[in-house]
Amino acid sequence: MQVTQSSKLANVCYDIRGPVLRHAKQMEAEGHHILKLNIGNPAPFGFEAPEEILQDVILNLSAAHGYGDSKGLLSARRAVVQYYQQRGVPGVDIEDVYLGNGVSELIVMALQALLDNGDEVLIPAPDYPLWTAAVSLSGGRPVHYICDEGAGWFPDVNDVASKITDRTKALVVINPNNPTGSVYSRDVLEGLLELARRHNLVVFADEIYDKILYDGVEHTCVASLAPDLLCLTLNGLSKAYRVAGFRTGWMAVSGPKKHAESYIEGLDILANMRLCPNMPSQYAVQTALGGYQSINDLVLPGGRLVEQRDVTWKLLNEIPGVSCVKPTGALYAFPRLDPKMYPIVDDEKFVLDLLVQEKILVVQGTGFNWPRPDHFRIVTLPRVTDLEEAIGRIARFLASYEL
């Protein structure tokens, strides 16, 4: 008898690690060198974790080999509480914080605890595709609202409003945004939250890049603007502290929790089912959040991340028929290919052709649930010389690309 995958996976995809990556691995096995610009993983590009974080994990290993609390280590949860107190989020206590094996696990938990079959969740387009996949896997229906490229990739609040139905349960806000690098203004956030108030929506705030900001842009924590709304704020150590492999994230529940007791009980059930988040890396949280913020050295003028962002943005816009909104946060650029010059129909084939010809791995825009095949995402983590080489190859490829 043939064994087939569950029908629950029918609408689940994650193209950042999808078929094109599998082809890239095959090419590597054949001896080709592939420059991977498909995933925001700082370590391969020479970004070191802060030494004090590594020391704290090592020094506490002897206390980390048993199961811990299902919500996470007390000292780590306390550090998260204090972090959100500093960000102006009221009413968060240690019992409102869940540590997770990365933010990804917590996203899945939060949606599984909330959604019945057919419930709808509003998700930005473009999005970090795990959100769309997790909604589908939880039996829900992802509904994508448009972010406006002409307005700095800010969400179109009117488009959000037009897509709310009686089945809409939640609103996802990814800020700073992956893949666009947009950091939303306070006015835009207020507009989104007013819709959530009007329609009694749960708000999910994915803020994993909240410390990776450029050009003096400030990040506003969504939950700080909505003490009257149930907000679940997700963040972690992977990006700002360069320890993606530690798989350490957290989720903080804020707002009026009394009317959400049943939902929170569901979160607790799922937290208990996974026994506990991984113990060793939880010892990094207090040191990370309370110590020297070395990320600032990378994003302020003269820092490596801002320099790489600048070079990426400049060189992409110099390619004929390519335009790119300047990212003000995160680790990505999301350039547009002019359909008149590049009438691409299948953007997965486009990035596969780029891979085969130029040994450069990027991700197609439709992989982020963008509705048209006219964008791709590139990470800005490589050093400037590597970015210059990579974007030069992209320009060469586009100059001769035959559709």
C-alpha cells in the first residue's frame, strides 16, 4: 500500500527551503560553489554570537540536562517581562511568557490553540511564509492583505478592512517586515489596531527584527499601543544576537486576558505537550536582553549591516528594469522586476535558472505569498565584496535572460 502525506499539508509550503534549495544542494554535491542568499542565517556570513551569551550557556550546562518548566526558565521569562516593561507594554507577568524552540514553534502553537476549521487569519502579502503555512496546518484559512510597495511597503489598511469577514479571528503584523525590510509607522499600526478593536480580533505581532533598524528609524511595539486588545508578541535571539541555531524564542501575552482564559488554557496544554523548550539556550536570554547590545554596532552608521544594506539597495537599483524600496529594518531586500522588461510568468523557474547559470540562490517573490511573479528576495548578510559579486552576476543574468 502506498503511504501518502496528510491532506492537511495540501496548502502548506515553505519555499525558502523548497525545491530550488534542494537543487542547490544537488549542485553542491556535484562540486559547485553556491552563494546562498535565501535565508537570514547570520553565522555562515561571519557574524559571531556575543561571547558573554556563549559563556552563560556553557557555565550552566550542568544545570540544563533535565526537563524544565513547560513555559520556560524563570530567569528567562523574567527578563522578557522586564524587556516589555521597558517597551511600554503593561500587564505582562512571568505566567504570560512562553519560551519556545524558536519563534517558529510558538507561531504554530498559538495558531493551533486558536483556530477551528475554516477560521480566517489576516496575513500580510508579502509575508514570512511560516505564518501562512501554520494557519493552513491548523485548519484555518490564510487571507492576505496587501502591503503597498509605493508607500514604503506599509500595509494598506483599507485592503485589510475589505477582507474582514465573520470568520476572521486574528490579524498578523510582521514589523519590521520580512521580506521587505519595512518598519511600520505608528499611524499605520494605529490604523490596523483600530480594525482589530472594531472586529474583536486577536493580534499577533512578529517582532523578531525589532533591534535591526537603520537610518534612525524607531520601532513601535504593537502591544504598547493596544493595552485593550489581546496581543501575542513574538521575538527571540536568532537575529539580533546571532544565535539562530540556539532556537530560542519567546511569546508574551498582553491585554485583557480574562476573556481569553479558554485560549490561554489551550496554549498551556500545547506548552505542556512539548514538555519544555530546550534548556541550555534559555540561559542566554537574561544575559542577552540585559547586557550590552552589540547589534547597535552593526546597524548604526559605519556598521557592517547598514553598509551591506546600502550596497545591496544601490546596486539593485542600478540594474536596468529593477527597482527596490530602501529597507529600513531587518536583513533583506525585495526588489521588483519590471514586467515590461522581464515578463516572467513562473518566478520559481526564474530563480532556478539564476541558480543554474550564476550559482546564486535567492527566493522567488511568490514564495512569500506575493500575488505576482515580479519580485525576489535577497539577504543582505554577505560582506560587501560578496554582495557586489552576487548582484553583478544577477545583473549579468538579467541582461541575457530569455523567457
